Amino acid sequence: MKSQGLQQFLAASQRNKSLQQALAQAGNLQQVVAVAAEAGFAISARELQLWAHDDALQAPWWPWAGMSPAERTAFFRGA
């Protein structure tokens, strides 16, 4: 089950255009976590890795949108 922090962060990302823009510009997983923290949400890189295939993480503003499977794997592994 997703943590409350992740659930709230995903909900906020769906309705907040400036948050979407900040997420789209993240260059790595730690930057995604930092964007969440700046917005007041406590999430971890590991939690994002665990839920990477969830429908809520498929929206076009996520930095991995449009990546090939290999690129996405590298992004989530920090390569």
C-alpha cells in the first residue's frame, strides 16, 4: 500500500500545474524526491521505485514519460 505521503503527493501532482512543471524538469530520482519535499510531501526514492508502474506515475509530467524501458530503468536505478 502506498504511504499517505505518496498518496497525497500524487493527488497534488494531478491538480497543481507548477508542481507538474517542476517534476517534468527533474533530471533524476533524487530531484523528484526533492521537488516533493519542497512541496511539503515526505516520499522516498525507494517508494517511487516500488510504485513506478502504477497508473498515477504514468502521467506526461513525470520526468520518465516517453522514455524507453531501458532509459526508465536507468532513471529509477540512478544510472
